[in-house]
Amino acid sequence: MLPLLRHYTLDPIDRLECEVRRRTHNKLGFAVQLCVMRHTGRLLGEDEQPHATVIRYLADQLGGDSQDYAVYARRVQTRFEHSRFLTEHLGLHMANKKDRRAALLAAIDAAAAGDKG
């Protein structure tokens, strides 16, 4: 339950971003994408569905119905527009050469710190 609370609780700024969306299914879908991206650092896959508990928890916070997510999930264009906005909003980007190098150096440091390399 703790990861759900930590990663999927909307703060007032998150709620405001959700409320800007016109329809209830878009508000919920935006909230789902926001929280998943912030938690995992990646976009949801085209046919990927978050756990039903996550959808219910977010719907409850927005005063909506978790069934609204099914409507949102079918509209590819809206999902794409939201993911593009959120990528910029959260400061995410595709991994580049600099990112891969930093990850490799961090892995080397972690391996060197242990006794099993």
C-alpha cells in the first residue's frame, strides 16, 4: 500500500493539471500517465494497462469512475498528446550517449563496492 500512496497520490498542482483536461476520462487518463511516468520514468506501452488498483485510487482522488479509463485508453491521439506534454513537463528525455555513460559508470562503481564485483 505504501508505494501506491507514495507514487500515485496527486498533490494540488497535479490535480490542477488534471482539471485542465475537458472530459472525465481525459482527467483520469492524464493522472494515470502522470503518475506512471513520474514513478517509472517511462511511458506506458501502447497496450499496457496499469494495475486496476492504481486506476481506482486515482479515480477516487479525482471524484470519478475507474471505468472512465477504458474510454481514455482507446484514444491513441489523446494519449500521445498527454505523453508528449508530460515528457516535457517532467523533464524526461530519451536516453542519450551521456546518460548511458553515466549509468555505466554508476554500475561499475556499485560493482566495485561489493566483494563479488
